[in-house]
Amino acid sequence: MTDIEAQGLDVMYGSPKNPAKIYDWEKSKRPKSADLLEDKTAASLNVHASNSDCVLLKHCSRTVTFIWAMDLQGAVHLAIEELAELPGGMESRGHPRRRDYPVHPATDKKLGHPTVLPLEDKRARIAGELFLDFDDTNKLIWFVNDNSGRYCKNDVPTAMQKQNVLELFKTFLGEQIRFDELGAVA
């Protein structure tokens, strides 16, 4: 990547930054579902959305959150928001079913935005969430945001950067996606 290309990405999505923190349980870990947002992944996400037509699956689909982070080259890494596998604990992907699970998932330790990036470099330009939810007409559509306390809380993306993220996700997921203005959390 040339300096000019990097400067363009700095303006469009923000300068690379280290995460505000990485918890002990996240060190050297990546979610099992970690993947790159590319055409094949996007096609699968859209199949997931279109297969959620019945009432049961509409509501089931609303329970899944994908976390994403953009690396230095502008590639978007994403994964299902997963719980950390801790020594002596049971293996889990996503928020586990309650049967035979010793604690409520909310008390467990999640793998955050830094874990979707390659292990060797945790810097990101911008990060957030991707999820399905109802729009104003009760239609299930994609939403994207910059809800990352690790990358966007202290270095809040500009309105233009948020719009650029939306446009980037539209190129993969189509026009049925909106930016959700929640703001970064802790």
C-alpha cells in the first residue's frame, strides 16, 4: 500500500489506532467464526438474511451480533460475537444455550473487536457491529454501526467516516442496510 493510498484510507475511515485495551482472556485468541468480508462471505450473510422469513427465524436472527474491524489495508474482518473459551470451561460459540451451561452468558467473557484482527497486528481504523433487525416497516434488514469501545469511544468517527462505512457495507450486502447511530460503548 502506498502512502497516498494509506492517507486516503485515513480520511475515509480514520487513522489506524491500537485498541483501548485487550483483556487477558482475549490475548492470543480469535473467534472461531472469524472471516473476511468479501463477496463469498457477503453472499452467505445475505442468504442468512433471506432465510429468516418466518416469524421464528426473524426473531432468532435478531439475537446474533457480528462484530467487525477494519485493518490498516481497509479489509474488514468480522465474526459472530463469541465467548472466550476459558481453561476448565465448556466450549462455546456465540452466546451459548443455557442447558448444561454453568453461568448466564452475560456474566461470561466475550471476545471483543481486537480478536477479529490477525494476531500480529491489532490496530484498526474503525470497528463496530453488524446485525439484522426490523426497520420502520417491520422488515428485517441489516444494520451497521461504530459501536466499539476499543476503537471508536475515544476517537469518535466523523459523520463522513460513518457514511463511508455504510457505503462499503452496501457494496457487499446491498441497499437494504442502514447505519445505526448508537455511538461507541465502553
